[in-house]
Amino acid sequence: MSTAQAPASDVLAALKQKIADKTAKVGVVGLGYVGLPFAVEKAKVGFHVIGIEQNPRRADMVNRAENYIGDVHDEELRDAVKKGLIAATTGFDVVPELDVIVVCVPTPLNQNLAPDLQYVSSVTAEVARHLRPGQLVSLESTTYPGTCEEVMLPLLEASGLKVEADYFLAHSPERVDPGNKRYSTKNTHKVVGGVGPRSLDAAVEFYSQTIQNVIPVSSAKAAELTKVFENTFRAVNIALVNELTLLCDRMGLSVWEVLDAAFTKPFGIMPFYPGPGVGGHCIPLDPHYLEWKARELNFTTRFIGLAGEINRMMPEFTVRKAGRVLNGAGIALSRAKVLVLGAAYKKDIDDWRESPSIEVMRLLVEQGARVSYHDPYVPSFSEHGLELVSTPLAPETLAAADLVVIATDHSSVDYGEVVRASKLVLDTRNATKMHPAPHVTLL
């Protein structure tokens, strides 16, 4: 009996056996912040991994064992490539060779804050063209509840194969925290949901080979909702402390003092901190996926909408406060030289996607300020009409600026020296906590 005619239980058993004995070939579509670390983890336990990366430069770098993701150890990538366990290509012709296809592509928003699933759809259509019986397709990209069943499934079914019988489809949302030294792909709990019980069974078997703790849920839709809730939880709580920041500014109180005091309570509270806005691919975007889906069901997610509104206000508030600090010294923002410390969206990483620091710079330039920046992780960037190159951080650089804005609190920066050498400092991250001075203003 051929594989195509085999009972679904036999197709599943054959795939699980390949996964268990590491003979299954794994394809990872998208070798970015999620895909490359995942590919390396799979290779480390003996799987042969083929990355499908449509950026030729990235594909070439992987094949030369040149690392470009901070959370991947250089030697681990080199070892995997040397052993022939990882290779990259730019096309989908390899799909028939694969037993598992993991999709790790961007899921941005369009200009109306609605989900833009063009990458998920185009990749799924390409996979469908080459789909064969006995394969597992797993989506890791964060998305709205229903994507696997409403977007991916119809495209895959166009192949003539039937899910749960010929192939399997699951969602296991990525949980990547760039720069986190404690939690990696391997030791971060993995939620898995399938479009049916066989898909779930196959996905749990696959992820259990490398992830220490796999959490099965009842459906792909439940897994999709789990991830967007996680990021919405963070967005709402960050918005709460950002709103508290706006209130404390009106009341003449330090929000940092209030929060430090509140977080001494040993129960019933969880630390979140304010800043010049929210950044990265998750927090500014993912809650809008849930908000959009809720509108389809004639349901208004008021907390989510309000949280987004507050968080989007913070770059503008930061610039207004910068103007007040300069005015207090008799300097107009429109004539000021402003040095921004940090372009990445959070400390100690090189990721500047959706970074509030860059939005702050854009708004400063819009107000007429002459803006420069320093970031040891982001040597240059081009965004929002800005094209800037990081300037070396030296006492004379700090002294030449009318105002230094600490937008990202990288650990490698000597904030004591920043305070000593600068005329005025606006600290949006409380990085100068140990170096209080009259010319330092906290957000």
C-alpha cells in the first residue's frame, strides 16, 4: 500500500517514528529572530534542517556559518553547518524532501492597524504546491485566532490532500525574548495546538524533541489566542504604568519612586515599567490582531484599544518633556542639539523594529532639533525618513549636546559618565538611578 493510500493512523505513526529517531527532515521558512535560533536548536539534537530564506544575503550567510542573530551562539551555528545539519536555500523546491515545515515569517499590520498576512499566505501557497502525504506544517508566527483554519487550511487543501488524513497542520506560537540570558528556545515552555487530534499528536512529538516542556491545548485557535493574549497582557500593563507616568508628571511626583515602593508588595502585583513607548515586533502589533478579530465578532476590546492609544502617546510626550527641559535652560527645542542614547527597542539587543527611540528622533527632527544618536548595537538605520549613523560616545560628544535623551538603557553605557559630562539629561528608563543630579530629569 502506498503512503498516499495508507490509513491516517499509519501516516501519523510513520511521521512520529521519523521524528523520534531524528531521521525527519525539518524545513524552517524564515531565518530571522525566531527561525534561525529554532533551526539551530533542531540541528543540535541531530535533525537535518533546511532553511528557506527568501533574502539571498541571509541564506548565503547561513551557508557560510556567519551568524547575524544575537540569540544564536556563533560556535553552535558553525558546528551545525560544518556537520551538514543546517543549510539554507531561497526556493521551495526542497519542500517534498521535508517531513516537517515550520513557518516563521513576519505578520505585520497594514496602515489601518489590520493584520497583513501576505507572508503567511504566500508561503502557505508555495508549500501547498509541493505538499505531499506524511508532512506536518506548523505555523510559529504570531497571528489572530483562526489563521490556521481560515487562511492556511484552504490553501493547503487546494493540493488535493486532506488534513488529519494525508498531512497535519498545527500552530505553536513563538516565544522569543531577544537578549534574554535566562530563557532560550529550549527552556521556554511551548504551547501547541492542532487543527485536529492527529495534528496535535504529530506537533507535540516534534516539539518535544527539543523543548523541555510542551503544553498541548485543544485547538490551533486556542494556541493562536494564547500568544496574542500574552502580548496583550504586557501591552495593557505597560500602558497602565505609562498612564501613571503621565499623571505623575502632572502631580510633580516621580513615577519611579512610586513604582519601586509599590513593587515591594510581595503579592498581588507584578513589575512593569514605563518608557518612551513600546517597540519590537510583538507588543506594538499583536494586540491589534486580537482587536481586529474581535470586531469581526461584533465585540469591542476596550482595554486593548485604550492601551494602544496610551502607548502610542509616549514618544510625543517624551519630546514635549524634552522641550520643557530645554526651555527651563533657555534653549528652544528648534535650535537644540539633542543626542539620543539608544536606537534599539530595548536594552542590549540590535533589534530596532518599531522602536520608540526612532519615533522620538523623528519627532525631535520634526520640531527642528539637530539630532544624533549613539547605540553600540545599531551602527546605522534608515526609517521614517531618517538616515543616521551612530556617533561614538565620548565626553566631548556628551558635552556638545544641549540635551542627552536616554531612550534605551544599554548595559554597556557608563551612565555615571553620561551624567558627569552632559549639560542636561532626560532619562526615560531610570538608567541614572544611581547617579542623581540637578540637571537630570526623569520621564
